[in-house]
Amino acid sequence: MTFSLSVIMSVILLVVTVDVAVSQPKMIEDTSLLWSTELTAGTYGTVKAAMAEEADLLFVATVNSINVLRASDGSIIDSISTRTPSRTNATQVACSRDGKVLCLLYRYYPVDGDSGGAMIMEYPSKRIIHENVCPPVSIPGGGGILWQSSHVSVSPTGRYVVVPWDAQARIKLIDLQRDTSWLVQGHSWLPTAFDEAETVCVTWDGPNNINDENRGQCRVSWLDNPLSQYKTFASNYGRSSEDTYLGLSRDGRYLFHGGYATESMFDRPVNPGFTVWEVATGRVMNQVHYSGCYGYWGFSPTSDWFSTWVIHPEYGGANYVFFVGDSLPRYRFQTSASFYDRDFSRGFKKLRYDSIITARKIETAIVPVSVDHDQPILRYPQVRRGPSSDDITIDVYSQENLGMGEDDRLVCQMFDLNLRLISTHELTPIVLDKSSFRFVLHMNTVTAPGVYMVTFRSSLSNVRGTIKFLLD
């Protein structure tokens, strides 16, 4: 889709980026090395790590232990051994946000065929809460788990844990609080994603038979009763853990699915790229078909943008930032990473089979829409103080129908000219007529005179834009 770059307003120029046709993504290149740490042993395949941001800890799975690193400086402060007479070869680790609940996936040693298991553990006490939560191979229908390609997952507070179950596209969802579990449709090839409030989770059910026209499906399950309360979305990318990616925004509003396979496991063509849906309505918010989607790094804390690795036809392969509802990338990371922290201020990288993990600091702040420093400055009476002394009222006029409705909500962020965030607001605009509306920013203190920028986006219509204004 192609929309106009800007809308000429009757008094000012309002940049409404309802998908800008020509916009070079801003390069994020102001990164600096924070630390580089050599692990006690190598790992199998790509990096298998989990971050407990509230505790500032990294848990990294090596061939025979879990290394515990302090994320601020990379120091190895602890380890969890998996080399015992009965098990070895840690293949995956997941943790709660505070690092107090861990789930470890491992393969048995000596390897007899392809067998393994998972355990749930408290940390730092290392007390085992549940052991052998995956089915033994001897149970009918319980075998066939691809241990080295499987994932375990832990919800933000540690209440829910997900482990592999069988080869029939089922995972085991464990509720530690209610001491119950369910077998839910979904391959363990991809990690299960949760929203921050732990109301929903999303799993991926890949193509199961040659008559599967959707090539599988993404399943959003409500955690109150995941077997009967769920919603599915057609899966059109990839066929396994190696070429498919899945994610959920932190507020549970948006679902991401992407991949790069050119054919399904049944040799049907697959159009590579990614799709973002609004979960409640099923509406497609983003759909991009470049030559492939090769990674997914997560949604922002505010759920209004996400980061994914794609091959852009003009700018090449890189980790890009897309805003929800906008099909063009707005930022491009010069430095690649294996994963990022919650607010994308640090990137962590570990090469396949390498024993070195590094962390880099990222200085660039990602703002909700592209900010045009050269746009005209909006002045009084379009911007004025009031009605209270610490309020700022802004009137927006356009020659085009903005599509704002009475029930629409605006998310506004105010920045200074150095793009330092001043405040964030979510409000209902006052609709003046079909081509104009008014919004009032309720500030906590009286804002100093000067030139500022406000970015805004709507929740119902596809209006988003930036204004630059002078506050007397």
C-alpha cells in the first residue's frame, strides 16, 4: 500500500505517516561495547539464553551447565550443572522476569537414541520444583521430541511454564499456581510467547498433513481455560524452527508471525515475509513480503513497534524496526544481536557454536513515528497553554479527512529538539469536524518555553504523525 508522505494543512504542514512511500530508515549506529565474556563451555547451535531483567541476570545454556551472568558487566557469577549420571547437554533455558523460576531442557547422557527431559527450578536456591516434566519415550505417543530443536518457555511472573510433549504438535502448558496443566496444540520448535499480564499465550502449529491448506496455524490461547478459549490465525510462513518466528506484543494486542521458507514441508510454495495481526479483531496491521524474515527480536514495551530481521530490497539484510500499522521500516540496526533487553537499550550477541558472548549499549531512542526536523513550526493559536496552567492544547487541521472518530484514542509522546522524551499521554481527542481535532496534554509541571515535538498515533484509525511547535 502507498499513502501520501504528508498532508498539507490549511495553516501548517502536518506530517501524517499513514505509510510513507519514500522514507529511508534511520541507521542505529551509536553503539559501544559494554563487555565480552568467554563462557565455561560452548553451546549447541545458536545462542540459547534467557534474560531476567528485574534481576539483571543472563542464563546461558552450555553443553554441560547453565552459566549465570550479570548482565551489567558480563561477570559469570554462578553456574547450574546439568552433568550428572543421568543427564547432560543443556539445550535450552527459560526464566521468569525476576529470575526466580527457571526451566531447563536437556538431553540424557549417554545418548540412547534421542531422549531428554526438562525440569523446573527455583533460583537462586536451585531447589527443583518439578523434575521430568516431559514424557518418557516409553509412553505411547510420548516419543519423537526433537530435543535439540525444542524450546521451553516461562511466563513473565513465572506462573506458567511450557515444555515439549510429543511429535503430534502438542506442548504441555503448566500452571504452577493452580497446580494443573494442559496439552495445547503447538510445536515446541518455537518458544511460547506470553503477554505481560499473563492473560494469553501464543503457540505455533506447523503443517501437519498434505491437506493442511493454511500450512498450520498460530493459536492464541486465553490462560483461564486454554483448551476451550482460543483463536487461530492462518500460518503462511516456513515449516520448522529453523525458518519460522512467532511473537506477541507485551499488552497481548498484536500477534507476529514470519519466516523465510520458499516451500512447505509438502513442497507447496510459501511467500516469505511477516504478518502482524490485531488479536481481538483479526485485522492485519502489517504484511511485508520481502525475500524473507530471518529473525524476530520482540515488541517495544509500549507495543507500538517491533523489531525483525528482513532483507530489504533497497537497504539489504539487517535488523529493522517497524511501527504497527506501517509497512515500511523506520530504523535499521547497524550492529546485529542475538537478543535485546526490554527497551532495546542493550544488544547481546553470541555466534553459533562460539563460547564468547558480548553486550553493546545502544544510544538511539526509537520514537513512535518518523520525526521531520525540517517541518514548519506550529505556533499560536494552534498551540497554546491551557485550560489549566500546566496543560498544552494543540489543534490539528487538515485538508484531508483524518478519519478520527469520537471513540478514537491518541497515544502522544512529547520530545525536546534532541529527541529526549518529555512525557507520554493516552487520551481521547476532541473531534472538531471531519478534518480537524484537538488534544490536550496534561503535564505534571508547567513546561518551559521553547520548541518541542509531539508524535501521535491513533488506536482506531490509521492516523499517525508529528508536529513541531513553539510554546511561548
